[in-house]
Amino acid sequence: MNINKKIIPVLLGADLNCYSVARAFHEAFGVTSHAFGRYELGPTKYSKIVKFNSMEKADDPTVLLPVLEAFAKKHEAALLILIGCTDAYADLIIENKEFLSRYYFCSCPRAELAKTLISKEAFYEMCISHGMDFPKTVIVKDSSEINKLSALPFSYPVIVKPSSSIRYWQNPFDGMKKVYKAETPEQATEIANTIFSSGYDDSLIIQDFIPGDDSRMYVLTAYCDQSAKVKMMCLGHVLLEEHTPKGIGNHVAILTEYHDALLQTVRTFLESVGYTGFANFDIKFDTRDGKFKIFEINLRQGRSNYYVTHSGANIAKLLVSDAMDELDEEALIIREPSFWHTVPKKIIYSYIKDEETLKSVKTLVKKGNTASSFFYKYDLRMNPLRFAYVMIHNQRYFKKYKLYP
């Protein structure tokens, strides 16, 4: 790769997603990332590879866009790459891509397509037309349709979740969760009433609960270049997730796997709709019919994106190569196993029930083919505050899994 410009990653956010992207850039190019957000979070605090800029109303485009423009003009000789690390920031970039692209390389889907994909209701319609499996679903458009919950075409328990994650998190309330499991129609009704009364004004998704624990979950990350051609795919078998109310569903242990039929189906879908940028799919394997069921698509790299970089597909290299029009003709498809985690291995081992999977993970650990996002030697060396944060953060997981097993 012939780079004659200084590379400056500009990240919107401050969480594990943000830090993992910054680490990918530092590993690949030795550069420090500049991050913007409302407030600094632990994952990016005391870091030598992230320079965080705190600003009020960072998620307001009338506030953020002038700041990004001024930053770009100050560094106009550099290759500036802008990346959203939450749904809201990714959406902000998508909605303002025309303006931001004057200064930054913004790899994201076009706004019209994004509006369709970001709605789970609309996304499932696209799944039907493209032959992608998803759980049996009923849509509750507003509070007047809550009566649907007493006469579903599938049995309880069910999953209840918002169609629009962005609108949902804009209306906080006590007891808020990313996803809800309702054992009875009464529970589902109570959940739906609580969400709608908070001010949330989009649909609710009611889905058949696919049996099985975290180990039935999968995550698929793909990258499509600016010509809407898939250039990278990496499938991860989720071994464990977080179970705190607001963190439920966050992956904390992933073993990369290869399932050709699933990858080819998703690849065909992405290229046929003209997708560009990172796409991240949440999937669960249904043992009842032997099918992978897609829950949703995230229009960005996932929170656990370092599992992709560790597997051999450094996401920073993909972005820079695409910006310079130097991506390989052939797509990079990850086929070999690797292990990523962000909680202590002792916790993960205690939750893996399948002996063969546990053996595979321990073998990878023994071979050194394992990584944890925060345990980056460069950032921990001669950096006692960062080291202390990482150690304390790691130990807190023992308490979390005791409270929320």
C-alpha cells in the first residue's frame, strides 16, 4: 500500500467499539485516533492511542458538523477517515454524507437504503424477498395494536424489541433493556405499554423465541467497497454475552467459524441492494429446523469488531485501502478459527457447555491465537492509569456475572 498522506482516523463515540477501531488503526499504521463524543467513557480513558474530545450535544449535527469541518480544515493535508461507533453517530454520518465527504472518507450506505435497513420491520420485508431466514415475527405499530399480543401465531415465550433502536434510546425510562423476553401475554403487554408510554413512536417487534443460550448466537461482519462489492466477511460464533439490563446482547467471547451457505446468502443480499461500508448482522442458529435466523443488521462495525481485526482482517486496512482504491479484487473471507474475548477466560470457560467447543478454545489459547481488546501492550506499557482501569474493569465482570448469570 503506497501511502503518501498522513492518516488521521476520526471516531464518533467513546465505547469499546471506538477503542477497538482505534487499536486497529494503531496496529496497522501506528497512528493516534481522534474521538469526539458527549463524554469520555472508560474504554477510551487514559489511552495513548485515542485523543478524546468531549463536547456537549455531540450527537446534534448543528453542533458536531461545524466542529468536524474545522478539524478537517486544520488537517487538510491528511487522509481523514470518519467512523461512527454507535447507531446514532453512524446515522448522523449517513444523513450528512454529502457534506462530510468534502473533507472525510465516509464509508457508509446511502441514506435511502439506510432508512429501510435501520427499521427492523422494513428489513424483514427485504429478508423475505432475498431468501434470508429470520424468526417468526408480528409487528405492533402502536399502543392501539397491543391486543395482538394475546393472539400470536406462535407460542410464548417471545422476544419484544423496538423496530428503531435510535428512537428507542432517545426516550429513556427506568428498567430499560435492549431486548425483552416475555413469558406470557400479560408480561408482553406490560412491556409494550411501558415502552410506548415513554414517548417511543415507532413499531415494536414481537418474535418467536429461538431456544438455546448465548452459544447459539452468531455475528457476521462484512465490508463492501464503494462499488458495493463485498471485500471482507468474518463470521463469529458467540460463546458468551453480557446479561446486565442495558448490556444484554453485547458479545464478550467469540470464536470465528466458516459457514459457506450463510456467507454466500448474505453476500448476495448486500451486493444486490448496493450496500457500501461495514455491515454487522446478529444471528441465531435454530436447532428446530437447522437454520441460521437473522435478527438485525447494524449499519456499522459492531461493538465487538476487534474479533475481525484479530482474525486477520484489520478493519483499518480495509478502510484505508478502499479510500485509496487499492482493495484486492478478491474478497477476504475468514475461514480459520481464532478466539476473541473481553471478559476473563475463567468466566467464559465456566459457561461453555459443549466440550468440543471448550477444547477448541483452550487449544487456541494455548497456541496464542487469542486476543482481548483492552489488553494492548502498547497502551498498557508505562501507562499506570490505563493499566489500573483495565485490571479493575476486568475484575468487575466476576461481580456482573454473579448478579446477572
